[in-house]
Amino acid sequence: MKLWWVIKSARLAAEKSAIEAIASHENWFEMERWCFHENMFCAEGVINAHGHRYPIRLIYPDQYPEVPAWVEPQGEVRWSSHQYGTGTLCLELRPDNWNSGATGADVLRSAYNLLFIENRLGGGEHKAPSAHDIGELQSYDWGAFPVLVGAGCLERIKSGTAASLTALRWLAHDDVWPIMINDEEDRRAFQRPPDAS
């Protein structure tokens, strides 16, 4: 374990100064306190967007700045389409494009941009654009109870040649119940779909 805030005191001072400067000079962030959350150094405060208050926690992981800081709500709440469940917000700076020259202030500003664009507490229905280059399957919303069907089975269904269609629904995670559809040909294959057992 590397406690960056112990061995990089100059970086710690710069991080604290940058966050406190935002709180002092910009009206969208109110600093509450510096603290530890789940043994990680963090800043707690409130992001103000469209007159709505978003209590957040800016988390600095132990390996910072080699890995990114992140922003999450102080409670379990979903604010964005770019959020992992009720946890971490998916921001412009994230593991796939992070560089150690970026700062917690940059991450905090990205969180503000996201909340301002989407304005969920204000009833906004805008979705912030995604910078991820993902495929159709990866973009599927697991919270929408996905229906999984192989390409071959789908073609047989469309052409009317699918025989003995079955659907298997199972608990995959928390309250996610995906449904897997398959036909007789799928079940004869070497890598066949699971059955109810």
C-alpha cells in the first residue's frame, strides 16, 4: 500500500490548495471538510448545479496520482446516466484516459460539468455525451433486465425456423434478472447455454 498523502506532501498541499480555491472563488462548490472515508483521503462538499445541492465525496485512492481520484455521492443515490449504480460518477477523467498530471480539482470540475448538463435533481432529461468507444452489447443497460439471445438464434427467430424456444431467467446481481433465450440448435452446440439446473 502506498499512502501518497504521506510521501508526497507537496502534491497534497497543491491538491488541498486547488480544491479550497474552487470553494473560495467559484459558487458551484462548497467545501465541508477534509477527512478519511473507508481509509482513503477525501474532500467532502456540495456541488451546486441549477440551484440543486449534490453532496459529494472526492476520493483520493492510496495509489494517487498514478490512479485517478473519483467523485461519488455522500449517500446511496443515482444522479446520472454516467454513474455506476448509486456509486462513482463516470467522468471525463477516468482510468482509461488518466494521466498523473491531472488533479482532484480537474476531477471535481468534471463532476460539476456532468451534474450541470444532466440536471437530474431539477428534472432534467439530458444525457451527457459519452467519450467511451463501446459496442452495442457493452452499452446495454443491465438495470433494464436484459434479454440475451445469440446471433444465430436471433436469425432463426426472424426467419421463423427456430424450434423449441426457451427462456431462462436468473438472478445475476442484486436485482438484475437477465433472460437468456435459446432454441434447440443452441442447446445441441458444444458451448450450449445453461439450463434451469
